[in-house]
Amino acid sequence: MVSTGVVFRPQSPPEELRGAVAATEAAGVGQLWLWEDCFLEGGLTTAALALAWSERIMVGLGLMPVPLRNPALAAMEVATLARTFPGRFIPVLGHGVQPWMQQVGAAVDSPMTLLREHASAVRALLRGERVSTSGRYVSLDDVALDWPPATAPALLLGARGPRSVALAGEVADGVLLDSVADAAAVRRAREAVGPDREVRVFAEVSPTTTRSEADELVASLAEAGADAVLLQGGGGRPDVRPLLELLAG
């Protein structure tokens, strides 16, 4: 059965996050997702706060741009949240927006190669493995986490293009599709990653979307193969509360 959630977009200031967390938990909606965009809230910081301010909801971070973090540091941070809040944190890695990566001096010649190397290393470290690798961008020498999570969280890749979606099926536990309201795109992603990987979808809705339209959207994406549909609002500073109303039981 498809699960649902809402997205707290970073265009809203961080001091509004606590209210969004409380509203999501009170509404009985199971997932609250966050972005990490330059140059807004830090994703891992906001994820830690959302987890600490809640008791039941799952918190997803879609996504962490891999050029900004060494994979050992990324694994350390994810492991800390996964151990402290078992089963409630969903990390997602991705290329990042290339103009922003250039702006901060972190762009690479082959974002796909970096994502492959980074995700492979992080996933292995979260599984408690000792990693030595010397790739084009990622170099680790006998690295292992002292505090790996008892159960590694599912590590997803954020993707839009077919190559990135296919990579998610190869080196991660699934894919997060961004701003998708097209069942055909979900169906293609499901076919690319395979039946044993997750497909989660950020689906943008307008301020005029009705409850019945939201229900129809969720149903169509679920039928196409989505495991989770996560509603996000358009516009400059969307509040999660209208989105919660669309998902009210």
C-alpha cells in the first residue's frame, strides 16, 4: 500500500519547522520531508530537529548534494540520526544543482561518477563495513564507523534523468523522483530500478488542488509503482497545513 507525506520546503524559514512537525504528527500523516538547497536550511540540522520534535513520523531528507560532503562525514551524520531515531530517518543523496556546486567551488567534471562512488561508500559504511577505495573522486583508506546503526536505513538517490534513475537501482536502495505528477515517469522509474527497490515521489500540487484531485494523483502514482507519494506546495513559501488537509483521513 502506498504511504503518503508532506514536504517542508526550505523557502519557509527554519523557525517555522517546529510548527510544521507538530501539525504533521497531529494530522496522523506518516512522513515529513525536507530539502537541502543552497543557500537555505542545512538539511541534516533540520532533520535532527524534526526527529527530536516528533515521536512517530518518519523524516526524509531529499536530498544531500554529494559534492558538499566527504562520504565518511555523510555516513557519520546519517548513522548518528539512524541510531538515535531508529527506523525514522530516510537519507537521500544526489548530484546537487550544478550551478550551485560551481558557485561554491564543489563542481566536478563527472557528477555521475561522483554520485556512484559516494553512494557506494556511504551505503557500505552504514552497513558496518570497513571500506578502502581509491576512485576518481572518493578515496577512503580502511575506514569504518565506530557507531554504525544496528539496522542501516534505506539509502536513496534523488534522480530525474534515466541514467541517474538506473544508478539508483544499482548502488542504492531506491530512488526519489522530484516534482513528478506523471504516472508514466513513475512507471519508467519502477522498471529501471526493479521490484526490490523503493520508488518515492515528490509530487507538486497547486494551491487550488482539491481533496479529490489529490486522491486521484496519489492513486495514479501508486498504481504506476510508487511506494510513497510526498506532496509539496508550489509558490514561494508554501505551508504544510494545506497539504495535510489534502491527506486528511
